[in-house]
Amino acid sequence: MANIVRSLSDSVLVLIPALGLAATLVGHLTTRMAATAVTIAVLLDTAGLRHLLLEATRGWLHDSHNPSWVTVGLVLFAAAAVGGSLLRKATLSRVICAMMCGAQIVVLTAFHQLLVISPIQAEEARETALVSGLVEQGGDFRSLCGVAGRACWLGSPEEVASEVGEQVAHSDGIVRLLEDTADRPNLLHSWTEMILPSTDEEGLMNVSVVKADMNAALVMVDIEGPSRVLDTAKQAFGVLAVAFHQAWITLGLLIIWRHRNLYYQGGRWRTEG
Amino acid sequence: MMLLRKIEERLRPDSVLWLLPGLLVLPFFTLASLFEEDNLPNAFQSVSTSAILWIPCLVVIAIMCGKFRPIHTAYATILFALYDSLRTREIIYDLILKVIDLGGNPNWITLGAMVVPAAILLVATIWRATLFRVVVLVSALAQITTLTLFHTLTVIGPITVASEAEKEFVEQYLEARSEIQSLCGIQSRSCFSGSPEGLAEEFATSQLNPHSTVKLLEDRAGKGPALFTWTESAFAETADEAMRHITVHIDEKERALVMINEEAPTKSFGQMKIAFSILAGAFQQTWVTLALLILWRHGDYTWTKGRWRRS
């Protein structure tokens, strides 16, 4: 369910930039042009353009596996383009599209911070408090192994690094931490990270690493619990993003449809032609 | 009445400046709450329990007057200030409590204060449709819909997930270690142990006052091993609202352990309250601004004989 909502909201996010870019190119947006722009955007998105752009720009522009960065780039590019075109000729279509792009940036940033980032940070703080509480009480968190989907690896740091590297996807951070802290006898680290952001099976992973002496490391990985938190966050974000886009696109297109020939010049609105 | 009309006319009721109280009420209210209240979630919560009632106040004005004049915005603001400062919500809550059990949650009054005037305005609009009534009705219905959506997504959903996670965690921890005592003190979990009857008596007289825990301990006494975990809201009728996960474990020897985890869920609940209030406030500001702009330009239209006419 979370992935369906996520996929829907991802597709919806490109509609306002598509309208913005169309208004930038043609000045006055007609209903046919708006429909064409929206259709092309949906088709390109369905064809996987987002992933193609992500792959094409990786290495020289960014180092991320998260296709959401392409959406962010597209939204910002469209806002800048339609904003720039206003300086050339302020048609009503461009003004409305610029407002829609601006509102999209503000609202999505707020939704993302409140509905996704904050719950993830709360989940990280909760797990850290649980782990550090157990360590303070009994030396390690072995009692949590096997509880609510938590998997553990115990042994020498080298052995644990090699086993975790083989058995856990996206284990680079854990392996690097164990290698970098090989000379430290005491260690307690707990963090939360995204996994598989380039596929549908994206999730969240709580990782805890403890060392009581140089030769014994305990690594605990929990994917089930935090991924459930992420799923709830994705659903909330997706539903609100879709509702917001529906409202803005409907209102924006209605205004453009009624007043599409207007443009602003010399301190007043004039009709084209 | 004539005197009031004369005073109103002297105040230049159609001046655009009268829109300012409506446009600025939410920012002022939010700033005042942030300065007044030390607890950030509670400061934001006052937005979602009080400030959102500005639209229902405008609904009341729209029921009484069909044609919009900018001074109506100031009337709505005065009505809202009276509602908030006279603690009307608490008074109505206490009165209704004598008739209906509201589960200790005064937010039902806030919901009622939004729904009832909107329903009356709907009837008034069907009787005589003016643009003022239609715009305010749309705002009120949109507010009810979006707040329900925001509440479900930002509060109910995360609480359900957290509750299920705690339940699963405690169940599996008990299964793996045959005890949950070692969780006491972790993440500020407080524990109480003893016989079910003794604990029930202890809780019945304590400040914590968890009715459901007492009832459960009384019901389960002498009935063998049991494990229950649930999440409940504590002290919803005061500002010190909290969330807590409660676990009751009774072993084979009829020894009961009650574990209360309040700190972490209350912290998460605080974040939910902030998220909900910011979304509710941002939505309200947008709708109020748009609605007042439309009403300022077209507030004197009436729907007669199939078309909008200026009165």
C-alpha cells in the first residue's frame, strides 16, 4: 500500500513542473496545451525517465541512489524557468504557474519535514535510547537479538564485518565503522539509515554496534520496525501531496481557462490580441 | 439596534483595513502561544484546539448576515477572542459531561463547534444562497475534511504503528527471555510489581490513575497467566496531555508486573501535535486569505433566478 501511494505521489509531483515548463514555452496556456504537457509528463515518468536521469547525472552531479533528487531538481528547475519567463512577459498563465510552483516547493518541504523526517528522527532516538539503556544496565544489548525482527552478529570485529557484509544489503556503513575503529576497545554506535532507495523495496534500518573489548563486537540490525514507520510516513506524505496537487491544479487550471489571454504590462492587465 | 447600526456606519464597515484582523489572527495567536508556553508541543496544540475556530466564528456571522462587509471579519475575530478567553470549550465540556461521556477528550467540543455551525450554514445557504455564505460554507467544509485527514495521517496513524510495535516488542521479548523485568528503567519505563489485587488497589489511589489498568488487574485476578499491552492517552483534559504504553504481565505464580512507558511515546506524540498544528494552521491561513480576498471583491452577490446578481 505504501509503495502504491508513493508511486502515485511521485507521478503527481511532476504535473505542476510540467505545466510550469509549458507556460514558460508558450506564454498563454490553453486547455489543449495543458493536457498535452500533463500527458507527456506522465508518459515520460511511466517510461522511467526519473531513473534514467538519476543514472545519467550520477558521478558528476551527485552520488545518490535516491530518484527523489531528480524530482526535486525538476521542481526547482521548473520554478526557476517560469519565474525567469515572468521577467520577459508576465502572462496570467505564467503568474498562476509560478504561484503553483512556489506553493509546491513550500508545501512539499513542510510535508516532508513534518511527516517523513521528524518520524524517522523520532524512531532513531527511540532505538538509540533503548540500546544505550540496555548497555548501561548490562554491558550490551544481546537480550534484544531476535526480538521484533532484530538480527545480531557476534564475534571478532573482522569476522562480524565479513558476515554482515555478506548477509546485509547496504552494509557499507557498518563494515567501514568496524574497520575504522579496529583499534578502539570500547564503542557504542546506533544510527538509522535508508536502504535500497533506488528500488520499490526501500526501507529503513536501525543499526547498533557495541564493542566491550578489542576482540568482541556485537552488531544488531533491525529493518522490520523502522520500515513500518517509513511506510506510514510515506502514506501520509503521499496522500497529502496528492490532495494538495489536486486542489492546486484544479484551481490553477480553472483560473487559466477563464482568463488565459491576460498579460500584465504598464501597470495593468491587458487582453492579448 | 439602530444605535448599533449607527455606530457601525461610523466605523466605515466597508474599509479594506477591516480584513486585517482576520488575516493576522492566526500569526498573532501562534506567536503569542509560543511566547507564553514553555512546552513547544502544547504551544502548537493551542493552534489546533483554539485558533482553528476562527472559521466557525465567521460561519456564525454568515448565518446571521447574508451580505459580506469587511467589518464582519472583525466581528468574527471578537467572537473568537471571547470564545478563547472565556474558556468556553471547557465550560461546554463540563456541561456536556453531565449528559454524555466524552472519553476524557475535550477535542470533541472543538469538532462539534466546527460541525454544528457548518450544518446550520448549509441549511441557511439552501434557504438563501449568497456568495458570502457559499464561500464560508466551502471554507468550513474544507476545514472539516482536511483536519480529519491531517489528524488521521499525522496523529492516529503513527500512534497505531507505535502501539503495535510496542506490543510486538514486549510479546517477543517475553517469549525470548521469559521475563520483562529487565526492561524496567530502560527508556524511563517504570515498573510496579505485586499481586494483581494489591496493584489494583495501589493504582486506584495513585496520581497516575489509569482506570483501564485497575479494571484489567481486577478482572484478571485469579485467572492465570496473561499479557496485555496497549497505548492510551493520559490526562487529555489538561494541558499536560501524554501518551503511554502500558503492559500488564501476570505470571504462573500470580505475580503481576505493570510496566508504563511514558517518556518516548509522549515525545513522539508531541511531534505529532506540532506536525498536525502546523498543517492545520497553514491550511487555515491559506483558506482564510483566499476566502477574504474573494469576499472583499464579490461579497455582495446573491444567487437569484439561476444567476449571481449584485445586491
